[in-house]
Amino acid sequence: MVKKKQVKKEDQKAPDYDSAWKDVIEKHFESFLEFLFPNIHKDIDFSKNPEILSKELRKITPDSKVGKRYSDVLMKVYLKDGSTKCICIFIHVEVQGTRDSYFMERIFVYFYRIFDKYREEGSEVISLGILTDEDENYRPDEYCFSRWGFEHRLKIPIIKIIDFKNKKEFRKKLETSTNPMALVVKAQLKSLEAKRGNDDRKYNIKFELIRGLYKQGYDKSRIRSLFDFIDLIIRLPDDLEKKLFEEIIKIEEEHKMPYVTSWERTAEKRGEKRGEKRGEKKEKLKTARRMLNDDMPIERIIKYTGLTEEEIKGLTN
């Protein structure tokens, strides 16, 4: 009897679309609107920095009883014409990649919760939807209910990521744009392709995306955050991650951009030293706090410190 090869737990890394989309939208919010919702972008006064309302959103939406998991972002912005005090933009990214009959119901529920919290300060609430699935015909954008003369209707703008592959005008925009969100969309599309391939195919896709990232000439902060997005949505077994890291070192040396590998090396050295000292947990928490201050995604902090998500989130309270 032939024994089946056991797959190591560390080789079964699932993509983390949830935190990947949340992080990239918050860090590239202006670019996000400019590329995907240009009609909204043109009305916003970005001289007044948009406010990230992540903590407030967690208090408003502490459960996920309506449908499946999403990546949710809440931002407060101001208009150029000053026609309203402020606007809260609630962005829902469907990260499951499958059809969900509760999508618009969930948006309606969360829309009202946000509206109820911020209406006294005169804020309007706008909801947007991002769909990452591959079903061309699945385009939920409306929630309606009526009975006995009562009628309610909620309609939202949505973006279908697969359109950037299937529609000519969208493909042209994707290929010609220098907006960093174009790379995010490309990475999302490539992640769908990677899911259907073997590990070697996933490696090649991830490598080409990262190599293309360095060719854009972005600054350190932008390269690091976009690298994190790619790293979270296309996961590789440890041996291929190590191989990829060695190739990234070569890319950074070629472009004279030690943006990612310098941080990775520092994190690894900290991990080695923590294992040799007393008070290891205390050192881990210190490192995690420094990484949070440097806007590192929670997924990567977990990877390099071994702390739980609850422990890391506790540092922000």
C-alpha cells in the first residue's frame, strides 16, 4: 500500500484577501477612488486628509451574522464644494469569490448602522461595492423591499474586478494606467489564475507581479504596501517562499531599492534574538507594536512574532 505524502501545515497557507484589501484601500485610498470610482474622486477635497474609521467600524459592526465575510473599510471625507459637512464612505469588498444572496442585505444593515451613528454630526453615508468573483452575470447593486404602500430601495455603485479581464475598455485602462491600484487589480486577477495552477505556476505568477512592482518606480512605502497585498493573496509553501525571497534580494540589488528585504531581515533577526532571551513574550509585544507603528499588516506581524491576532489587536486598544 502506497502511503500518501502528508502536506505540512505550514505549506497550506490560504490567501488572506480580507486583510489584504482592507490594508491596501486604507493606505491608497485616494488612488483607489481615482482608479475605480473617478466620478467620486473628482468631488473630494483631498487637501483635508481622509479619516480612517476602522475602530469605529468594529464597534458599529461587531458581528457578521448577515451573510459571509467581507473586507470592510469606512472612511470620512470632505467635498470640494462644501455642500455637506462630511461624507462617510463605506466600502464592501466581497472576498469569498462566490455568489452571495446576502450581499446587498448586509450592505443595507451596515449602511443604516453607520448612518445612525453619524447622522447627528451631519454626515452623509455612501456605500460602494467591490466584487472579486468570476461570475460575469452576478452583479448585485440594489436592495428593495415593499409592502402595503411602504417601499424602500438602496442602490450602490459596484466594481466587478473580472471586467478588467473581459471588457476591452477596462483592459485598456488597466494596461495603460500608472495608478498603484491598477497593480492591485492585476494581482487580484492573477490570484484567480494562480488558484487553478500548481505551486510552480503560483510561484511564477507571484514573481512576475513583484518584479513588475519594482519597475514602477514607486517610493518605499508604496512598494512595501503593494508587496504586502501580493504576498497575502498568493501564498506559497515555505520552500518556494524562501526561493522567492532570494530572487527579491536580486531584484532590489538591481534596482538599488532595499525596501522589502531590509525589513524582512530585521524582523528575522529580532525573532532569533527573542528566542534567546528571557521575557520572550514581552519582546514579541514590543516588536509587534513597532511593526504596527510601521503600518505592517497583522498577517505579517503574526508570521514574524508568533503572537495571536487577538494579542496584536489588543495593542491598539
